[in-house]
Amino acid sequence: MKASQSSDVQKAFILKQGRDGGAVAEICRKAGISQATYFNWKKKYDGLLPTEMRRLKQLEDENAKLKKLVATSSPTAAAPRAGSRRSLRKSRTRSRGCRRRWT
């Protein structure tokens, strides 16, 4: 994913203009962003101050690192479970034998 070229302050200013009643198409044109980007920012950052945006990014980064750490360090996470549903389903279908269709 490409890194954002807009700072948190710029994002907050753009979202504030939208809240104040400006036309979204005009705001996006002036800021040089797409409307999809504007609405993604609005969904994620609407109502946050720039400092809160930075804190949110830090928490998301920390969460991603912890998830990666857990995924790599846990031996049971990588290995498939012995009694999974898929293995049970396969064994049931094998035990039924061959079914013939009479036409």
C-alpha cells in the first residue's frame, strides 16, 4: 500500500471543510485527492484531532507487530489441528462407500 502524502493536520483540515458543508467534489479537487480517499479518511478519522490520528496510527502499527509476533512464535497457530472439521468430513465420505446412481 502506498504511504499517504498528506499529513494528519491536512487530513483533519480537509475533513473539517467537509463537515462545515463544503462540496466534497470541490474539496477533493482542491486537495488533489479522490472522493474515495476522502470517504475512507472520513470513515477512519472523522472527529479526531491530528494528535489522536497519530496515536491511532501508532496503535495500529503496534497491533500489527504483535499479531505478526504471535503468528510466528505460536507453534499451534501454524500447524493444522488434528480434529478439524475438514478431516472429519473427508473420513465420513470415505466410510460411506461408493453410491451408484440408477438411471
